Amino acid sequence: MTDTGTLPVTSPDRRPLVALYAGSFDPVTHGHEDLIKRTLTFADRLIVAVAHNVNKQPLFTVEERMHFIREVTGNDPRIEVRSFRGLLVDFARDTGARVNVRGLRAVSDFEYEFQIALMNRHLRPELETVFMTPSLDTTYISSSMVREVARFNGDVSGLVHPLVGDALMTRYAAMRAAGELPPLPATAKGGTPTGNTETGNTETGRSL
């Protein structure tokens, strides 16, 4: 205890706390930024790990997603942006991470994340999982919903960094020009997606 009655934040013999925040980040959103900033209030270093996920067809390449993360975090020296393949526990061991940060937007996220946390504990007991709830103004944001809004030319300015927003609009415009996407419906002048049966297909806490 210090003379102010609080626990010291650091001590000479304390190992630096390295936290790991892994996900697809396709793309990085204000929700991700919120968790990154708040993690740095208790961790000395944070590794943001962009996963090569064989079960997803990403909109942006791993390199593009890593670039976005570096830009939106201001190239903070406490943050290291890396990519990884394989098991998260192996990546944590190789990087010296002792805390795995996971975001929970809703109760429905917890069951999946709880199972993953238990498996990670089985594989590597030294790796602690920390569940964090998002700030109230970012609770509803997910990468999949951001992609869907942008796909239909909706306004994503309050959801992602301007750099990411511009990249989304440019990518979808290029895909429409190449015939990979149908033309925008006449009603798609901004706002929520229209005429799309995928609207309810949100992520379940995998990368927030």
C-alpha cells in the first residue's frame, strides 16, 4: 500500500503485463478502439492479433486490417499489431502474453466465449481470459453490421474511423464496378440497409 492507501500501480519486481486482443477486425470499429484504449489502463503492452481465419471470407486482407489498426490507434508504442495462424494459446506463449482480452456485447456472446475460455485454460492454464463489456455508445457496433451498412451506401461515420469508412466505400464501389455485387437499389441513399435478408447476421463476440 502507498501512503495514500492505494495499491501501487508498478513495482520494481513486477513483470510487464502483456495483454492479447485477437480477432478478425474486418474492419476495426469504434468498438474495437474502445476496448484497446481501456485495456491499456491495466496492461503495460497490448498485442492486437489479426487472425487468418479459414472459416471467414474477409473483405480486407490481413495486411490492410493491420494497417487500419495501426492508423486508428495512432501508432501507440505500447500497441503491437501482428497477425497469427493456428491456436491462440500458442501465439500467446510465443509472445509472452498473460491476459487474453475478449469483448462481450450481449449475454448471447457469453456462452460461446465461455466455452473458448475454458478450452484455452485447458490448453494453457497460465493464460487468463478477461471479459470486458463495451462502452454504452459502442455496444451495438459489430464489424459485420458495419460492412452491411457500408455495402448499401449507409453512413458509417459514427461507427468507424474515417480512414476505414473511406476504405469500405471504395472497396464496395470497386466490387460493384467489377460486377461482384449488384447495383445499389434506388432507395439506398444512406441509412439502414434495405431489402437484405442478411441484416440479422451479426457477429457473436468473435472480434469485439
